[in-house]
Amino acid sequence: MLKRVKRFSITYIKDTVSAYVFLLPVIVGIAVFTAYPIIMSLFYSFSDFNGSYATVFYLENYKELFSPDGELIPFMSSLGKTFVYVICSTTLNLVLSYVLALFLRKNIKGIRVIRLLCYLPCLIPGLASGLIWKDVFKYNASGIVSGYGLINTWLYKMGLPLFPFFDSANTAMFSLIVSGLWGLGGGLIMWIAAFENVSPELYESASLDGAGYFRQVFAITVPLTTNMLFYNLLTSLIGGLQVFGSYANYGVGPEESLYFVAIRIYLTAFGGNLGVNNEKLACAMSWVLFVIIAALTAVMFKTNKWVKYSDE
């Protein structure tokens, strides 16, 4: 018995050590590149950190952030622009990807190829797709036809007024939201997967009761895919509030129309056009954004009674 226990213990220890050896790169990566920056950013947000060292621990960064004479108004302006983008972009993407998935759920010849074509744009890196849309939406205020993008060239040849797209503060947000629809295929795949989990027997029973297509969609499909809707809504909210990719192609937009909160945090930390770094204030902004995201996430989980899961 003792030999068996001893042998089991040695084997268990060897297996455990082997497992942790394989996990070590991931553990070190999370500790160094995730946990450590998170902890230090919280510390820096309460300090006078100047990029090299910190000497004082205080609340001045948060006082400056929430002071009307400090960064409160610019920060709230960026936060407001971010919320407008999140609400409009999330709503359009969820609704249009859901409708597209309903059309492409049929088992007809060639449907797999169509689904693949709809998904392919998602494989293009964000920077590359941004450059594509920037060229398509190009607007030349000087009036030189050769300088127009694809859309404005069509409008010019049809004798219609040109559209400024990213060159105007009034249309930059709209243009960014429209260009974001390029990635509808990502949501399409997830919706189709959710549709596959709905029992066909429910549709057969509904058909026998005389329910039409739209009745079946709103009475069966939509309620039984609310779990995926909740997931997509939550991830879109979290990702949208951290939107940053637009900065590489469009900067902060004309009249700062695309000056999102994540971009403000970045420019506050690394200077931007001002050439002044304020890492400690940027850390404070980051934690305020974290609290906002955490609060909204908690509210969504508290109010998710409308979500139906397959085991219910």
C-alpha cells in the first residue's frame, strides 16, 4: 500500500511539474505583459509618475481629470463621441448581420461559397481595410477629378453633389460607422452557428399551426438566439468603448470629430501633437474607462432576464 501511494505521489508530482513547465511561457507572459502593467498603471494613476519614477502618492490626477478647469470637458467630449459610435455601430452591425444570416441560413446550392465571400473581408487587417476605405471615400476639396475616390467619382459622373466623408466633421463619424459594416461576416458566422442550435421540430410545429416565416422568426428564432445576441452585444460594447484603430488612418478627424476616449488616453500618455507626455493622467483616464466598462457590464448581467439559454 505504501509503495502504491508513493508511486502515485511521484507520478502525480512529475505530471504536475510537466504541466507547469508547458504552462510557464503563458504564465510568465500574463504576469509580465498583463498583470504587471495593470498593477503599475493603477499605482501611477495615484502618483506623480513622470515616465521614469514616482515620488508622491496622491489624488491630484483624478482631481485634474474631474475638474471643469482641467481635463473633465475634453475627456467627457471624447467619451460622448465614443458612446455615439458604440451605439450606432453596435446597433447597425447586430441588426444587419442578423438579417444577413437569416438570408444565408438556407441550405441551397452554393450557399457555402456565398458565406465564405461574406466572411473574407474579416481576414483583412484593420489598418489595410482602413486604407482601402480611405481611398474609396477620398474627397478632394480642390475640385480635381483625378483626386476623387471611387464613390465621389461616381457621384461626379452622375452630376450629383460630392460627399466629403472623412474630410468633414459632420460626416466623419457616419463614414467610420459605414466602413465598419465591412466586417459583417464575423457576426454572420456566429449567428448561423446559433441558428443551428434551434431545434427544427419547433419550426415544423409552428408551420403546422399556420405560423408564417416572420412569425417563426420573431417567436422562435429571435428568442432562442438571445444568448448569442447578449454575447455579441456585450463584446461589442466592451470593444467599442476601446476603439482605437481609426487613429492610424484618420487621426482624430476634422475638428476632433473622431477623438475617441482611447485615442485621448494614448495621446495624453505619449504626447501627440503637443509633445508633452502625461503618463499619470493617462493612467487615471484608463482606470475611469475601466470602471465605466465594468459598471455597464455589471448592469447588462443584472438585466439579462430576457436571455434564454438552451437548458431552460
